[in-house]
Amino acid sequence: MSVRYFRAEPDTMPEEVFEEHHVLLNLCKTPHRVQNWRGGELRDFTFEKDEIVVTPAGLRSGWRWFGTSDVIVVTLDPKKVERFELHELGLVLTHQ
């Protein structure tokens, strides 16, 4: 698991496939427009303060943001999450 702070002026991140799950928490006080390509589909939305976006591991994803980005990015190793589900929670979760 990693936790990072990310702040950047309007920009684009090309599509990429990550091995980890990504959880983004928006800290920006002013809502701003964001585009996210996920699994071949474009999502165009307004990213509100304290809103969370989750991108599962193995999913092709790219970003474009139109305002200043101010987020906390948490990455989670899928294998460690599965072990935690099974050994700590006693659950077997499906991908759904």
C-alpha cells in the first residue's frame, strides 16, 4: 500500500494499465471537470471535494483534468487485499 499526495495544474495522463488498485480522494475545494478513460469508455464528470474515484487493478485508464488537481492517491496490491479479505475478514469477495 502506498499513500501519496498529488497536485498539478490542468494536464493529461495517458492511458495505462496499473498492477495496483488506485483510490483517489479529491481535496480540491472547487469542483472541476475531469475526463477519465476506463476500459475503452470515456467518463466526463465534475470532480467534487471529498469525492472518491476507484480504478481497479488491470483496467486500462487515462485522465485529463481541466482544473488544478489536488488529490490523495492510495494504491493497494490486489493480492494483499485478497489475503486481508480471507484471513482478517473471513470473506471471499467476487469481482462485482
